[in-house]
Amino acid sequence: MNPIDLVDILRNHTVYIQTHNFPDPDAIASAFGIQQFLNCHGVEAALCYDGKIDRLSSKKMLDTFGIVMHSKDELPDMTEEDLIVLVDSQKNNSNVTDLIGDEVACIDHHPIFFPYEYSYQDIQPVGACSSIIASYYQQTDTPISPACAAALAYGIKMDTADFCRGTTALDTEMFSFLFGRADWELVTNMYSNTMEFDDLRAYGAAIQNIQIFGGTGFAYIPFHCANALIAIISDFILSLDVVHIAIIYAKQTNGLRFSIRCEQNRMHAGNLVANVLKPWGSGGGHPSMAGGIIPSEHISLLGEDMHTTLQDAFLKSISEMEKEAV
Ligand SMILES: [Mn+2]
């Protein structure tokens, strides 16, 4: 689709750009990038999300690149007539709240689990949603600000783990397109002081109770911590030489939150977690990175020893999926 079609759909409406809940750098950069793009074409839009900006790196992004995002609670005025552009997420996914406005557009790079008729849909299996947004500037010769180019470049770096995760040609092409246009100091600034003191507690818990069964590493964090931090610890556990699939879960106030990582071409992490959590909760995601949740009220269904129940369910599903792949 032509990105200018999106501009035409949104013109003369109140427009919101919504990311998934607890937005990560790629989601924030994508939202900012499409906001600036629409702005260049005469459409004003506000950025919104549900959940929290609960990581230092996400908070720091807003300051560094000059991004303003509103949490759901700050948007009492949204009406059914307002239009929503979903970025880095899709309607009906468990990680995005259904707000009152009308989701007319979706720009994303996740697999489709729940097909939905958007007026404008651009879902491509690339490494970062930021790459899709950057391509809009290139395709339409829209001028891009140095801060916006820097944010999108940072989004691509983060979501592709520096081009080592799910990377496609579009990601590298768009990175080189952005490179000469970005204020690179803003990107390097994002790499200093990235860890919070409290993060160490979560790392400590994961290190202390990690269990490894034939290349699958399980670790439990028995206290609430930021969703993005669980994902970072999942990456950290996957970096162990003896772990090829990392399954990290933490006890959050609303349930058990999962983050799954698979080394490339090993297994489809999104299908694995969707499969395993189905009886108790929900999950989904990319081939190499995925997440899920078991709501608090269902945790008792896991029985007395929830760790063994979960380990058995994951290991069984992994061996079944491995058999199918042969
Ligand atoms: Mn993303």
C-alpha cells in the first residue's frame, strides 16, 4: 500500500497512534516516526499506550529524542469517532488494550494471529517495525528530522539485536538510509547508563534458580519486575552457551509473565508459547522472541508445584515441535 493512502484515510479526523502495552524502543520509535511522517503531510496525531513506560531505556528514549506519549489514563477525551493507527501491534492481541477509538490502520512486523479488516494494513515480516516506518520516508521523499532518523535507527538496532535477530534486507537498507540522516550522538547517548540498580535483583534471582534441561533454560523471578526487564533477562539467559531456548517467567501483580527466546531457526518461540499457555492463559510472538501471561486467577490451575507443571508442558511441546520439524 502507498503510505499516502494512510494520510488520506486519517485526514480531518482526531488521530491516535497506539503501541502495544508497555512499549519497547521499536514501538516507541515507530509511533514517533509515523507521527512525524503524518505531521509532514498535514495530519496531527497523539501517541498513546496502555500499561507503563517502566524501563529506564524507554523513559530515556522519550527524553533523548523529544517524544511525547500519553498513557491511556491521560486520554479521557477519546471517542468512538476517533481513529487509531496501531504500530508494532495488532488488534485483538493479548498485549494491546482495545481502546474506544476505531482501529483503522495497522503497521506491524509480528505474525498475524487474529486477522482483522483494517482500512490500511501494512504487516511485513521484517526485523523491526521501525524499518517499515523508515521506508515510508524513502518511498515518498518525505523529509526526516535528525532526531526522528536517530530514533528509528535505534529502534532497528534494538529489535534486531544489532542485526542478529530476525533481520531482513529491509532492516539493513533502512538502517543505511537513516544513518546519514540521523543525529548519531542521540543514538550513542542511549547506550550509556542503561541499567538500573534494582535490575540486579532480578538478574540475581534468575541466576540463582536457573534450571537447564537439554538446552532449554528455565528461570523464575519471584517478584514483580518490568516486562521489558524480563525480556532482557531472557536474552541474557539465552546467551549462555548451554542454552538454546530460554523461558523466563516472573510473578507479576496480574499473573505470571513469560518471555521466551529461541536461537534462530531452532523453534518458533511464538507458536511454542501460544501452544503451551493455551489451557491457562495466552501468548504469542516472533520465531525467536515471544511472550505470554497466565492471569493470577488461573495460577492455581498449575497445581501445587507450578514450576514442574510448566517445565513439563514446555519440554513436551518442544520435543513434539522438534519431531514435527524433522
Ligand atoms: Mn517490534
